[in-house]
Amino acid sequence: MGNDSIEQLREEIDAIDDELVKLLLKRAGVTKKIYDVKKERNMKTLSATRDMQIFERITDGLNDLEADYLRQIYQEIFRASHSFLE
């Protein structure tokens, strides 16, 4: 990494951010489809149990620092998803 310039590293972050945006919007679209199906079937639309399952799956095998980092990010993703659907 000593040979990488700050500009090169920032370009790498920009590319990662571009991918994240695409994936987050794709995730939001799938979340909306699930919401619509649940509404159609008169099911409860929000599930804390599902959120916990996701947390457990994504943090399995990570150290505490990594797990905490992802928990914080996913809490925001869940909040944004819930707001998006309301």
C-alpha cells in the first residue's frame, strides 16, 4: 500500500461507493416488493426478527470491531428502508 497515492485510494473508494449505491438501491427495490406482498397478504410488514437474522448472518465470524461497524451501518439501512416504505 506504500506505493498507492491518496488520489488512487480515493478513486478506489469512489468506485466502491458507486457499487454500494447500486446495491443499496437494488436492496430497496427488493424490500419494496416484499413489503407489497406482505401488504397484499395482510401480513405484518416490519419484522424485528428478520432484522436480527440479518445482523447475525452478516456478523458471523467477524471480530467485535467489524461486527459493531456493520451493525451500525445496517441499523441505518433498516431505518432508511422502513422510512422508504412508510
